[in-house]
Amino acid sequence: MVAYSKQLIMFDLDGTLGKSKCPLDPEMEQLLQKLITRKKVAVISGGGYPQFQTQVLNVFPRDEHFTNLFLLPTSGTRLYSWRGTWNEQYAEHLSPREKEKIMVSLNAALKQAGHIQPVKTYGQIIEDRGSQITFSALGQQAPVEEKAVWDPTREKRTAIVSFLQPKIPEFDVRIGGSTSIDITKKGVNKAYGIRKLEEFLHLSPDDIVFVGDTLFPGGNDYPAKATGVDCISVNNPEDTKKLIRSWINE
């Protein structure tokens, strides 16, 4: 299978490896453990590093060795590698002035799009992740079931993005997860993260495959297509499990 001939297999997180904001289930954890012994594996997502700890790292055994695992939080605006502990290799921070402009523009776009905040929310609606600003319509900790029904066709977020992007053309605005919109510096997205990891590991695009569930135009996985790496679209973590099983059993 073409993907297993690659040196590096990169995965999106929410909707690809696990449910939104939820720890990986035991079966996925075991499959990734086996894959990591055979290949270099990277996880890239709009979530911040603490979210990676909750969803990915905390499900692994404490004595796990992560030499072959690489983490790229906040849509690839950061890179962490394992050298006995997790080390940040780079971080593309937004300045206070940039954050202020994004926040003001986002709030204006929400009003223009007719967005009405739900009566009940769960945690932060707009989160400053240092190198990324993320809007989560129901809050960062909303139940998966409620997220799934809020904007399944992405129409609500597409409308918000249509008002927001012209206000901040110097930034990238991408639909992510099931209720979120991610904003980063222009060009600093998952494509940027892939290229930085290529450079860090001395690989070429032909050495890498990317697996994600939002590879459609406007999705936060879509920039991966511009890098020239092979991309595989999945609908959910069960699809991803089938892929990993096929690679492990070859």
C-alpha cells in the first residue's frame, strides 16, 4: 500500500484519530503504539499543546518512548519532538497587536453573519492559543453530541469566514473540527507545519503521507494538499483504524 512505503505518516487529530476534544480510545492508542514502532508518526491539529496531552499523550503508558512521534499543535504553528522529554522546536507566536485585530474582526464578523450565541456554552468561546486564535461556537469543552449537530454542513462557519477573511487578509482563516474556526498568521498553517517537519527530519514530500477528515477547500486540513505530499481523506476515526491496521499487517 502506497502510504506504508512512506517514512513519515501524519495525522490530523479531531475527527481523524479521535472524537473532538476526547482522548483516543484504547484501540486507537494500541494501533498507534504499534505504528510508532515501525514508522515516524506526526499528529497535527488546531488544538493547543495541553489538548495534545489530554487527547494523545495521557493515553499512552508512562514508560512509552516517543522517539518516532512528533506533535504539531495549533495547526502546525508549533513543533514538539521527544528527547527524553518534549521539546518545543519552534513557535510562530501572534503579537498582542495581531491578536487584538483578530479578536475585534472576529466579533464583527459574528455579528454580520447573524451568529447567536447558544444559551448554554461550555468553556471559552474565543481562545488565545498563543500562535492561533480559535473560535469554538459552543465552547472548548462542549459535549461531542452537541457539537455534531450544531453545524454538520459547515454552513454557519462558512458564513462567518466569508465576513471575517476580508477583514484580516493578512491571516489564514480555516474551518476546523466540528464547531471551530482557526486563525493563524498568513501561510502558517498545516502546510507550513508539514514543511517545517520535512526540514527537521530531512525528508522530501515523497517520503510523507497525510491523513485527515477536512481536506475539502476551506477545511483546516486542505493546506496539506499544497505541499505535494500524498493525502488520504477519511470520514472518521474508524476509517483511520482500518488504514493503520492495513499498514501494520503488511
